[in-house]
Amino acid sequence: MRTCELRKPKAGVSFQTRFYKKELRKIDKFFNRNMHFVRYMEEEHTYLDHQFFTRHAQQNYPITPMLYHYDYAEFSSSHDMLWAQVQAMYWLIHYLRDVLKTLNPHSEAVYLPQKHHMMLWSGSKTALVELIYALYASQYLNHGLSDLSTIVASFEDFFNVKLDVVYKTYVEIKARKGSRTKFLEKLILKLEYNMRQDET
């Protein structure tokens, strides 16, 4: 936050808006680079903790996304600073969105500040479009009164993702050979598998 405020343009609102949006894109790239680790942590897995958060599992420390751990050889591990940075990025996203909303109070292009915990879509955009169209066709959202563009905008906001050419993607889904609802069928299989696991 301090760096953003020191580096932000002084020449006017339009320059500042572009600057803050660029900072948000940088954060998106950060999460894309560390997608697997973030998913590992947020799903509360533990099977790699001995590699990520101790210094006993390996001699040469090949998993080193951050270099800061060398500064604290008796304490830091390869991923503790990275996880701290992930947490800080969530707060920074909210801060940048609040700033953008202040700069452009009447702009629909600026996301409203979110009250929920930040969620990141880690599947393909095509899969997300398939899910959106399924919900749109079901008419279960707002009693069927929500139009497609509203649903798309809501998903973009909730999952912090930008969906371009949604209708073109939908046309490609319709043109699939064989099953046209691959993602929805995969969801069914995964849910049924989890149910069977819970019963054992």
C-alpha cells in the first residue's frame, strides 16, 4: 500500500485510475504464478507442509519461490514468506478496489468492495462459462429475472476473473463433438465420488 501511494501519478484521476488497475493486474499475475500453492493452502492440505514450512526435509532447498528465507537460516522456510505475501495481497485487493471506487464513484466498471473472503477461479474460463449458462438456463437466480450479463458480472466480481467473449465461448461449447456439458458432468462425478468417500 505504501509503495502504491508513493508511486501513484499526481497528474489526475484518469492517470491514477489506470495506475491502480495496473496494480490489480499485477496481483492477478502473482496469484496465477502461485496458483497451486494458494490452492494447497486454502483447501487446508497438509501433505507438503514438511517441504514448505520446515528446513529438515531437504538439504539444498530446491523449492524456493522466495529468497528471504536465507536471511533467517535457523527460522524461515521456503514458503512462509510467500504465504504471508498471499495474505497481504488479499488485503491489497480490497484496498485498491476501495480507492478505485472513491476515484470513480459512478463508474460501473469499478468493482464494488467485497464483503466476502476473496475467491479465485482456478479452472478454465470455458468451464466457468458453462456453469454460468447452466445457472442462467435453470432460472434459479433471482427467480429467473437476472439477465445473462448481470450473472456474468457477478461471477467476475466474486471469482476475481475477467470473462471476455462469453457468447463466443458458449457457441464453441455448443459445437463440441460428443458431450457438450463436460464440466457439469465432471462436477457430478466429483460430488458422487466425495459422497462415496464420506460413506466409507
